[in-house]
Amino acid sequence: MYDLTGFQRDLLYVIAGLDEPHGLAVKDELEEYYESEVHHGRLYPNLDTLVEKGLVEKGQLDERTNYYTVTKRGRREITARREWEQQYVDLNE
């Protein structure tokens, strides 16, 4: 996961937290978090990158709508990232 941008990590986390979201659902979640618009030209190429890296799978709901799920590898990467972060940020103290 070290080679992902912050935006790509955020995409991965949002997808992991939702049940097979479609692109616009992911976009809505990120826009709420960022408090600004996420353009399609930024969203979909980054989703495709996560698919190419094997972290996310893309399925098809209908002719126009895809959904996304985190792969086992993606979940392992999220777990590893959170363990790495925990070394430096312990919110329980």
C-alpha cells in the first residue's frame, strides 16, 4: 500500500466500509469527507488503478453501473497499514 496516493488509500477505505458500492456512492462519501467535489476524471482512473493493483474487484450491476469490493489482498494491505500506523499513533494513551 506504500505506493498508493492518499486519495487511493481513501478510496480503498471507503470501499471496504460499504457493501459493494457503485462509483457514485464512493464519490458521495469522499465528497462528504473532503468537503469538496470529486471529479469523475479523478475518481474513475484511481478506481481502475486499485483494480489493476489487485486491491479492488470491479463488478457490473447493469450496463452503466459498476460496483466495487475489496479483495483479500486489499484487506491484508489495509490491516498491514493500520498496524504500521499504530506504531506511531496510539490514540488509546
